[in-house]
Amino acid sequence: MERDMMIGMPAHKVLPADEYTKRKDFIQEALNGKRQKFETYLPSQSDAKRFAEVTYIPHIGEYGDILGYFTLYQDITERRQAEIALQITNETLEQRVKERTHALSVVNKELRKENTIRALMEDELRQAKSDAEAANLGKTRFLAAASHDLLQPLNAARLFTSALAQQSHYTPSTTQLVDNLDGSLKAAEELITTLLDISKLDAGALQPAITHFSLNSLFSNLSAEFTALTQEKSLSFHYVHCHQVIVSDQKLLRRILQNFLSNAVRYTQNGKILLGCRRDNQKLRIEVWDTGVGIPQEKLREVFEEFKRINNPKHSKVQGLGLGLAITDRIAKMLKHKINVRSWPGRGTVFSITVPLGDPAKEVQSKPEQRGWIRSKSLNGTTALIVDNEPKILEGMSALLQGWGCQTCTAVSIETATALYLNEDSAPPDIVLVDYHLNESDTGIMALAALYEAWNTKVPALVITADRTDEVKKEIADFGAQLLTKPIKPAALRAMINKLTSANRLT
């Protein structure tokens, strides 16, 4: 319908019936003088929906009467489409939020599960670490106890050889035999002591003593030690003098070189052994060459494994458990020194260790080793009580002390020791030498306490033990006794007895 034709016509005749029904209430309110605004669809020639905002403005006459109303149309299609799109977006966003919240919940659940598993794994790792530390401690304690039992017979043998050395009627050849016997026993004792030290290194209870020192004295001592061994096998042994100062632990490095040399002597049937050094930038490579049976290339790393012996017919004649090089590898790792091995089967092998060069200004002078037998000063008139549960130890210690002029009494237990002094006329000895481990329940400290009570006085005492734990050292020191560790060195024992008995006489 044309616009001009609509003028003056009532709304119900202009609008479609359904549209008039929707607007009827708005029209009535406008005729009542109230401005109305609402939205509706606009008619369109296309299928696209269009929206309009309709405003009815009352037409008020001159005298305040309502003459009709004006109608304003505003196309709001774009705004409504934006609102619809925003509503859809909000609804979609809410769904996405729900989906992501659910996904996050699942992730959090998985994270909690993973954290729980990780916590359990950490607990297991802590337990495994605790078990490993306990095993290390147990191993250290076991080796300490085993070392004590192994050192007992060796210590007795050393005491007998020391007592033999006191005799003056020996021929030079017999004296040399005694010297060699003592040297062999000493080497066995040092090996057992080294096993104990290595166990302490593994447990972190023993730290290397790093110093700056010259290799010359070390090489000289090793030469004196291995010349006799090589001569017994008709081998030629040489070392190249080296005055370079290096940084390492003297005792542990010596143990490494001893193992290299011992291995060379063991697997060389004829030819020679050479000890020398090569400069490697700011480091020094110490090498031990031999003309032995050699090692196949594919077996080179196996020689450093514990209880590993190369399957070679020529090796079957060699005795040993294969511990030497395994210990060497462990010490080298502790010192952070690189070890290496090269070999040519049938021609020989070279073992080497690379150490850092040191500062000559910081060099620590090595004490010269005492060789041969040092005859003791007389201890004539000194009375000594020896308490040990090993009869051979008692016999050897008694023979050694008697050779120094001492008068000795021996006892194998606390009861037999105290029984020696039940007589009131029995005077206490000048010194007591007691083993720490007397049996499963009694200790040397318990023996000294019982003896002091029987004598009603304290006597200078030496407690002898292979146990190097801090607990034992503290117990002996707190009791007021002196500690002497096995293996016993006769010179150190004599000096300690002289010191204690002299101090006692002065007081």
C-alpha cells in the first residue's frame, strides 16, 4: 500500500492482522499518552530477516487532548545480528569453559596421580639410598671385624720375627731370611689394611690426604721393595729417576703403583720391568712396563673388575683373586686420577696413571723409610702384664718384650689376669698391654677397669686393636689409656713403653 493512501486510515486496516495483534497493546498505551518503544521484524523482499525498533510518540493537541500518535522506525538489523552472535558466542564460550574445566579437572587428576607416583618413587629412592648407606656402613664394620681376625695371626708372626731379630747369634744369611720374612708379613698386613681403608673410602668415612710431593723418594722406596721380588724371578727391574713434584695422596698413590708393579711381577716370566714417567702438558703420566704375557685388546677393561681373571693358559699358573687392579681402579677414581692400560699379547703390557703436577714451593718432604732392625734400648727391670685371648699373640709379645729386658706375665682373659694378683704381696706391673677385643663380650677397657679395682691404683696401659673406628678411639681416650693400632710396629711399641714407664717413674 502506498504511503499517501495510508494517511488517515486506522492501524488495524494498515497492518496485517497478526502484526496488529502484537502492537495492539502498545497502540493503546500510546493513545493513553504514554511513549512506547519495542522491536519487531521488518517486511523484506528477500529471505533475510531484518529488525526494526518502533517508537510510538503520542500526538497531544493544543488543549492536551490525544489526537493520535506518530510512528518512528529505526533499522537495527546489524545490532540485533551482533547481539545474536554475541549470545551464541557466550553460549559457546560457556560450553567451551565447561569442556576446558572438565579437561583441566582430568589434567589435575592426572597430575595428582603423577605427583603421588613421584612421591612414592622418591620415597623408594630415599629408602634405597638409606639401604645403600646402611650396606656401606655394614660392609665397613664387617671389614673392620674381618681385618681384626686376619691381622691376629699375621701380627703374631710379626712379633715372633721381631723377637728373632733380637738374637745376636745369627749369621748374615739367617738375618736376611728374617728380614725377608718380616717384609712379606708386612706386605700382607698392608694389603688387609688397604682393604679396610678402601671400604672407608667407599663409605665416605676416609678422605684422601692430598699434598705436594716429589716422586723421587716414592720411586726409590718402590725400587727397594720390588728389587728383591724381581730378583727372585730372575727379572730385571729399573726405574727412571724423576724429581717432579705432583699433587696426590702419597700412600694411596703408592698403593696404586705397588699394584701395578705386583701385577707386572706376577705375569712376567722373563725379561724386565720398568717404572718411569712421561710429561703430558700440565700433568705427569706414571707408567709401569713389563715384558709379560700381555692382554687381548677386547679384555683390557675386564682386568679392573673384581675377581676377574683373564682366560689365558699362561695366566692359570698365577695365583690370586684378581682384587689388586680392582682396588687400584677404585682408588684412582677416588683421587680423580685417570688410569689406562695398553698391551701387546705375547710381548708385554703397560699400566699408567695420570696425576697433576704440583707446586715445588708447597712440597712436603717425605720421611725416609727405616730399613733393617733397630735394636731396642734396654727395658731391664720393667714388668709388663700382657692380656690377649690369642695364645700365639701372648707368646710372641712376651718373647719380644723379654728380648728388650722386660719381665712379663700373660693372661688370656679378665679372670686369669685378676687371678694373678689375688695375693696381697703381688705388686702391680709397670705397664699393661691389653687387646681391645678379648672375646665376644669382654673388651680391654673392661679388663683394665677390673685390674685397677684389684690393684686399687692405675697403671700405664696400652690398648692394642685393629679397630680404627672413632667410637673405639674415643672409648680408649676417655678411659685414659693409650691406643696402639695393629699391625704393631716393634719400634713404635718400644718407644711407647719407654715413654709410659718413664713418665710413671718420674711421677
